[in-house]
Amino acid sequence: MNRKNRMVYEFRPNGPGGVLTVPWHKACFHIGRSSPAAGSASNYSFDLRCNVLGDQRMVRDTFAVGMDGSTSRGAVLEHLEMVRR
């Protein structure tokens, strides 16, 4: 992410063009939650995700941002605040 030019970049080594470039105003950040592994008694895992919106404000892409999953929503909110600033 580049706060100066207000752009978000997703690097895709196998995707077309290799980099998805998104204006900040078309990126919606939220906390995602994954299900525990089948047969596992572990808790859910949370991560910071970015939805990329198209012209009709429909989600056209989603990707995780910057950190491995955490068992704490609070840790993900702290990461979001760091990204926001």
C-alpha cells in the first residue's frame, strides 16, 4: 500500500500483469474468519482482507493483507490501524 498516492497493490506472480493496482477508495478492508480444520478443536483464525470493488460497487477480487492468521480479532484490528495510518 502506498498512502502518498492512495493506491493498494496486490502482487500476483502467476496472474495477468503480475500486479493488481487499486485506488484506495475502491478497496474495502475487513476482518476475515476462517473455519477450523476438519476434526480440529482449535479456534477460528482471523486475518485482514481487502475486497476490491468494481464500478457497480460489486466485489471483483479479495485478498489477505500483510500477516498470517491470528486467533485474536484484536491483533488484526491493530494491524488494520497500522495500515490505515
